[in-house]
Amino acid sequence: KSFYYGGDLNFGNMNSFFRQGGMTELIDENQFAASDQNSKWGVHDHIVFERLKEDLSAETEVPFFKTIFTLSSHEPFEFPGEYKFGNDSEINSFRSAHAYTDAAVGDFVQWCKDQSWWDNTLLIITADHGHKLPQHEGPFNGPLKYQVPMLWLGGALKSEPVMVDHICSQIDLPYSLLLLLGADVTGFDWSHNVLIESPEHFAHYIYNKGFGTINESGFIVYDYVSDRIIAQEAEEGDGLLDLGLSITQTAYQDFVER
């Protein structure tokens, strides 16, 4: 179980988080040449992907579990090579940086398809958070700002392509994978199976001074400072507010008691 990141694993306490989570091998900027540590955040994505490919080529144990956390698409949007959309504005630099990381991810996926283990492998691509760029419509802290994509790829998928368009959350991902593996899902009290549509599905996000809660009926955004709902597109706003407050209070209480 390996985690790859081209930056400093002490940032955001990632080192302790992943060790506590059971990762047995952590690769960060310290495992790369000093000449490759030439950006604000560390080593650029295509170089880290090359290291991952080397390790996968030498992998002898199956099953294996490897995670890579890219960084080149993060501000200040600096990377080697051509700026496909230019860098004359923050928006174009954002687009160019994402085009670079997209190409690095795409090259890696193509490489994986040529490996002997591809037919038995599941590859998941998702994001840690959304962004205000390249454009943002609606309330500033509305759901669109926090929406992220998720792709499931790999030869282990035997069905035809499927679009999952119901409400899902990041906390649903590990739970859903564990269910597919027939493993223990104890402790995932808030999670749902992303592959099964249900009116009980919801998503919840927290920002510095408030939170947003979403379900199939709509969403609410609640502001702590003014103690009120500041944005709403839901038939039952009070019900969503109760759900959001319950999730927030329970999560913080769980953290305090650990």
C-alpha cells in the first residue's frame, strides 16, 4: 500500500494521516533528485508518474494498492513545457496547468493498459476539492464550487460504460470499494454505495464559516456568522439544515472524543 506525492508529506499532516490509515510506503519529494524539486510545491507530476511506473513494473505482490496525489495543477500553476492556453491571465494559467496534468494522467493510463495486470485492475481518478476557476456561477460557496469529478477505469470493470449522476460524496468512495471487495465497512456510518441510487444519498461540505448540504431535492448553504441559510434551492430547506447541523456536530464531537 503506497502513497506518492511530489511535495512535502508533512504539509497538512499527511504523513501521520496516511501512516495511521495503513499506508506502508510513502514516497515524497525526498525520494527525488534535488534538480527535480523545482516548483513551489515540489516535483512535477510527470516525474512522479514515472517513479510510479517504475515501481509498478517491479511490483511482484498482488493485489497491490497505490495512490498518487498530483500537485502541478495547483496555484501558482507552474509546470515545465508549453502553456497550452497561455499564461497571460490567471484563468489561462489554470487551464494550461490542468492540461499539463491531464496529459500526464492520460499518458499513465495508456501505459497501464499495456500492462499484464490491467485486466484485473481498477483505476479511480478523483479530486480532493473543487475550485472557483475557470468560472463560477451561483452563490460563492454554493455546491458548484465544491463539485469534483470521479472516473472509474480499468480492465476489472466488465460492464458497459455507466454515468452515475446521483448525489455522491468523497466519504462514499472507500465504503463503496470495501463493499465491492466484500470487506468490513464498520465505521462508515454516513456513507452510501455510489453505484446504487437512493433518496437517502446526500453530500456535505464545510468551509471556514459555514457549510453546504445537498440531497436529491436540492441544497442549502448555511452561514455561521449570520446564523442563517444564505443560499437555498430545496423544497425542504429546514430539513436539509437539520441534516447539515447534525452532520457537523456529530463529526466534530467524534473528532473531540478520539
